[in-house]
Amino acid sequence: MKKYLLFIGILTLVSCSKSTEKDLNKMDVFVSELMQKMTLEEKIGQLNLITPGSDIPTGSVVSTDVESKIKNGQVGGMFGVIGPEKIREAQALAVNESRLKIPLLFGSDVIHGHKTTFPIPLGLASSWDTELIKKSAQIAADEATSDGLNWVFSPMVDISRDPRWGRVAEGSGEDAYLGSQIAKAMVTGYQGDDLSKNNTVMASVKHFALYGGSEAGRDYNTVDMSKLRMYNEYLPPYKAAVDAGVGSVMSSFNEIDGVPATGNKWLLTDLLRGEWGFDGLVVSDYTSVNEMIAHGMGDLQTVSALSLKAGLDMDMVGEGFLTTLKKSLDEGKITEADINLACRRILEAKYKLGLFDDPFRYIDEKRAEQNILTVENRDFARKAATHSFVLLKNNKQTLPLISSKKIALVGPLANNKNNMLGTWAVSGNPQLSIPVLEGIKNVMGADVKVRYAKGANITDDAALAKRANVFGERVDIDARSPEVLIAEAVLLAKNSDVVVAVVGEASEMSGEAASRSDIGLPQSQKNLLAALKKTGKPIVLVIMSGRPLTLEWENENADAILQVWFAGIEAGNAIADVLYGKYNPSGKLPMTFPRNVGQIPIYYNHKNTGRPFDANNKFTTKYLDVSNEPLYPFGYGLSYTTFDYKISQSAEVMDAKNSITFTAEISNTGNFDGEEVAQLYIHQKVGAITRPVKELKGFKKVLMKKGKTATVDFTLTVDDLKYYHPDLSFTYDPGEFEFFIGTSSNQDFTGRFIVK
Ligand code: BGC
């Protein structure tokens, strides 16, 4: 270590976001001096991000190939290596055995918690609680750094209006405003105010950009959209992450205006660095450089040169940079300055993380033992889960359950550890999770009147099961026949007072490469529910899914529906907390639930047509066979209590100098204490271009004891009314606006104001 410090000279650490000009100069001087010593090969080596994957033989850190690459200075960073021992070994190779002893970055897909798994991001977004989301990122950073990591491939902020796309599970849903608030919360949670602290990590906002716009919701598919739609509706959350100081950006798989994002100069340089002022590093997605060959952009040398020129700094896994950049330089296709720029950005990231001062600063076996999967972290995971559930229906107060009633707990997800964590829980251990049956016993005591029957397989379709089982068994097809499973559940239901059916998707039926064209419950579970319905018993559905499902039959036939997404390690405890009223659900949908797949894309902030819906006029915008309205709108979610809103406004007129404050007095008029997410929506009646029918402009979550009233206010200035115009200027238009503050997006406007 001493030798190492001597080698690089004495350094003072700088903080990332608090860096002063002097600090930046120091970094410049340090990086410049280091780069003067580097050979061309060593510079190109820094641009290489590898994963040893399954090549890691048990007991050794890295395979021989990886080991020699590290020693030869051909690696800038690694991911897929987890745990302080392994990371220490790999880092030691770099700083003891490579010529210039440059430390490595260690990244990972820490998406919703590290080992303490929180709800999937779409679930966290349903809390509409940015403090809670920020804290989830802080805990994830603390656990990840305790395990030796210094870089996380999160937050994923891709806006999507298509629930067929499996990756909606990883993001914050359909709305640019909500998505931007969450992006900021996550970046500040991960990075804190000083990247060099040993409990903060560099975040990587992804997937830049527009990945959620893939046609037909099919993963990796083509994206094509107007600049206006990009700037106003899809880009804001990435920009919010950049404005919050995110250290890195990951390019996406899709094309934009005919050029794949990874090789798109307009995107990675003109927009990201030019317009937005991003000064961190850009990493490709997994082999997305190489994939440009299949996109039809040329051979590996061509696409690698294209990417570097476009502004990509680091090549994930594909080694196109490593193997072709020198040749491109010799042939004059790129310049040494291009390579230097990318190399500099990677070295700067390492500098900001404090790795040159101490390459082992994140590696501390004691911290790993003390900080990971603590009781406090698990308690927080349980809280986060309870706050992420959305009560979609609750007829005649079927919920909360009454402890004296006999419950038939049925369904393939009712007693199933393997599916609690959800997609992208790479370091989570499903066996540590709490299934619902166990949770109910934990919360209500072993004597609680609950009996369990599986009732159905998640799916009877063996081919689908196989695809869902790539990371371990998520779908197990029972040796008993579907009829026998159903009969057992029906018998149990008949002998109970209430049926609680835990149904939905296997966790790997959403996430990457998990698009579905039919987003209803699998047929096996539909059959179970139809049979249960015939018993006449009240039915509570607990729905686990990584996306909005189509639930028309379920909405008509169930008495209560609780959407719980994939709730993470404490799933069962949290679900029991809510089912039995220990916590009153407060989640709101961050994404519209369609009635059927034919309505997709469907989202609350659409534009009006010239022929708005009119049931009595054939030639207006509608379907012949389904309404235009979703099953459950954006922002929707019930509570065990009821809230009454009284709205007022401070003024009728806003101008460049005068804001307006909109106020809601919210009274809890029901029988439970409860939290409510008050939402402010506006509509600009006439604009320079057509405007959305509604736009979310603010939200606040407040707790009200029963019988109590809380006051919530939102102040808007003209800045909040700005949007991108056809010339891409960001300005507002004077004119008339409508607004309401309410409990969901599907309410009527109650007031108006004028902007001068
Ligand atoms: C995904 C990224 C992820 C990367 C590394 C890719 O397939 O698209 O979201 O960060 O793999 O695991």
C-alpha cells in the first residue's frame, strides 16, 4: 500500500459534487501526469469493462484470461465480482501487478437493494415517497460498498407506456415528472454529497435513451419518436439524474433517429455533454457496441470507432474497443485525442471515488459482516414494501381482514420464496425472503386461522416455465394435476370465511427479455379463480407482477384487490401487515392499467384529438369493442379510510414575477389513520402546440390520523409551465389553465388560472 501511495504521489481527496475549482485542477494535474506515463495500449485498456461471469472457478477470483488482462493493463473495470475477498484479490492484481498500478472500478446491477432486497423499482415508485426511495438507495449503497463495490448500474429511468415491455418493472412508470423526482432521489441516495466516502457509490443512470419506447413493447426493438416527444415526455428523468450529479450514464440498446444509442453522437455528445453539461463517464450496455453489427452499422472495427467518436467511453464486455481501436488509429479513423478523452473520463471517475488514494477503500470485510442484511435494513425493507402496495378495489371493506375469520390462503405465490424478490436481484438470496403464509403467521401469531392450498401452478405451460427459470426455479409444475390442485383449494375455500388468493407472474416473467403479448394472469390461475368464485366466498386477490396486468375479470369478480408488485425480502411480512390493517395502504399507480392489450399504449397525459370521444357520434376517437378509459388510471390507489378535499388558490393570475399557491385541506373522514398522496394536475387550454389533457405538476404524501385534517400546498411559477417548443426552446405560453388537486389522475378540473 505504501509503495502504491508513493507511486502515485500524495493526493488530497476531493468530493464529487462539492468539488471546488482547486480540487478540479488537482484532479486535472493528477490525471494528466498519469496519462503521460501511459502507453496507447494502457489507455485503451482503461476503456474495457469486463465480467468474468461463469468463468470464475470456485475459490479463485478470476479466470486466467481475466487475470492476465488485468496484469497487462487491459481492464478498466469489472462487474459480476461480488464480495470483499474476491474484489480485494482482483484489485490487488491491478494495483500490485499491472505496470502503472491503476485501480479498477467494480460495478454491479444493484437495482432495488443489494442483499437486502427492496420492492422492485416500479413498486418503490408506487410509494410516491421520494424520501423513502432515497433512503432505499442509501442503504443499497451502504451494503454494496460494504461488499466491495463502488459503482451501481442504477437508476433505470426509462419512461414507458407499454406494459408488454418486461422492463417496466425496473423503472418508475409512465410519467416524466414523477420519474424525474425519483431519478433525483435515487442518484442523491447512492452518491450522497461525497463520492469518495466509503459508503457511497457512483450511480449510472440508464438506459440512455428512450429504451422504454420500443415498438410493440418487444425488448430491444426499434424506437422512433419526434424530438418534441423526446424532450417533453421521455428525456426529463435522464436530465434530472444528470442535474443531480450522476457520475455515469449507460447507453441503451435501441436506435434513435436511425442510429443505435451507443454510437449516436447527437445523443452522447451534443445532447448529453453539450446541452446538459454532463462531465462524467458514458458506459455502453452489455455488448451494445458489438450489437451495432446486427443493427447494420458495419463490422466490429467500424462500430467501435463510431461509438468512440460518438462519445462512448467504456465498452461493456464486448471488447470491440480493446481489439480494434489501435487499428482504427493507425488507419486514421479515430485520433489519439479521442482515446485520451475517454480514458481521462474513466480515470477521473476513479479519482472522484478516491480509488487512487486508497484502491481498497471500499473493501472491508468487517463492514460487510456488520452492515449487510441487518435487522434495521430488513425493517426498512418491510416498511418500503408496505408503502409500495396499491389497493385497487375494496368492496364493502373486505379488507382489512378480521383476525377471527377463517382464511383460505391459496394460489401459486402464497407460499413461494422463489418469487418474492422480483427481477434484477442479482445479490439477493430468495431463500432469505418471507413468503405470505409465513408472514401472516409472523404478524398474527401461529394460532391465526389460516390454511393454505397451492391451487394452481403459476403456469401450466412448460415452455413458458422453462423461459422463466433461467436464473433458478421460479415456476415449478406440480406433480398433481391442475384439477386436483383446484379441487383442494375449492374445498378449503368452502370451509373458510374469506379466500385470499395470491396470484400473478413468476418474477422472471417481467424484467429484461421478458416481454409478453398477453398480460393477463396465466390460464392456470384464471381457472383457479373461476372455480373459487363459484364457492360464493368473498375473494381477496393479492397480485404479484412486474408490470400492470389486464385484470377486467378480476376487477369484476373479486371483492378486494391488492397490487403488491414484487415486494422483496420482507414481502410476506409486509403483505400480512397490510392485509390485517397494521398498515393502511397508501400506494398510487405510477403506470396506467389497461383493460386489454389492444388499448396499449395507454397513458394519462395523452393529447386530445380533433374528434374527442363522444359516445353518440360514430366519427370520434374510440374503439368499437372497448372503452377508451383504462381499468385503473395513473395516480390511482385506495385506502382503508376516505379523504375529503377542499381546494383553494392564492391568486387567479400568474406572471413572470408572481407565483400561485394551490392548497388542499384534506380531511381523513374514515375509520383508519392513513396516508394520502395529494396530486396536482394542470391543463393548458391553448398552447403554441397541442398540450396534454393533463399533466402532473406536484405531489405530496401526508399522514392524517382519523378525523384529522392536513393542509398541503403547491406553489407554481411560470418556470413550472415551461415545455419544449418546436424550435426546442424551453419556454411557457401565456393563456388559460385548469387545475385540480386530488387523489388520482382521473378527476375533473375544479379551478382555473391565467398566465400573463
Ligand atoms: C442490461 C443492463 C445491465 C447490464 C449489466 C444489460 O443486459 O440491459 O441494464 O446493467 O446488462 O448487467
